[in-house]
Amino acid sequence: MSEKYKVIDSSIPTFITLTFVDWLDLLTRSKYTEILDKSLKYCQANKGLKVHCFVYMTNHIHLIVSSDDKEINEIVRDFKKFTNKRFVEQMKEAGESRRIWMLNKFAYKAQSTSRAEQYKIWKDGFHPVILDSPKKIMQRFNYIHNNPVKAGFVYHQRDWRNSSYRVYEEDSNLHCNIKIDRLF
């Protein structure tokens, strides 16, 4: 990974995007978003990850994160490696109608890289953007929460279930599976 795409100071809120290979719509089923929730919670409890804002779209996720304990690069690497394995395990269970197609696609992608094992689900990298000013924070915060509206999935940000929008709107973590470390 080049210096251009590394997080230099993990304590500063950073916008990141994690994308599935070929922009595959994996997150159309709640069993996959639950894997993300559990994995982010683990990173919060055990790796010092602070999640300030997030949205899960069908084929990618956006987050604003920081960490006082570990490097974001390391946390994201471990998160992607773990969720890759959990997604594959979930796909292999009964009830996934796209199982053969998805596993073949992810196996093919794994063959094209020396770093992947048997299946490659995530694209390489996460192109971090350091949010070192209030203007940058607001721009990315609004971008994240407007993503489902812009994609035409919902009419209002509060209606997208897999987002931190309602935490900020209601000043409560009640409707969110992930603890949000508020930016403001």
C-alpha cells in the first residue's frame, strides 16, 4: 500500500470506504450486515476503534473512524480478513440462493492475487481521507448519510436501517447496533 493511502494519524477522524469485489451486492441480506455489526463491535471493544459515523450500502460501506490505541490500517486489515472468512462461512450455509455464483466469483478473484487465500471478497485498500477540519467532517458526514437517498433506496436518511443517522437525529444509540462516538 502506498504512503498516499495510509492513515498517518489514527487519532484524527478518517473517512474510509470498503468495497466488495466487482461491486457485488452482498449486503442485501441481514445475515451479512450482522457480521459487519459484530465485527465492528469487536474492533471497538478489543482494538480501540471509534466509529463516528457509518452506512452500509449493498456493495460497500462508508465509515468515519479513529483510534487512540491501534493504527487504523491494522484494524481495517484485521476487520477485512475476519469478515472475509465469516462471509464465506455464511454463504456456505443453507438458504443462500446465490451461494455457488458468489463463491465462484470470490474464488476467481482470489486466484488473481497472492495475498488472498481461497476467497477474496473485499477490494484492496480503503483510500482514507483525513478529516482535519470541521468543514471536511461535515462534508463526509452528510455524504455518508445521504448515500442511500442518492442511490434511490429511501426518501430520507432516517429510513435507512444500516446507518448512524438516527443516532445523531435522536441523540440516542437506541436504533443502532454499533456504539457511535459522536463527532458533535
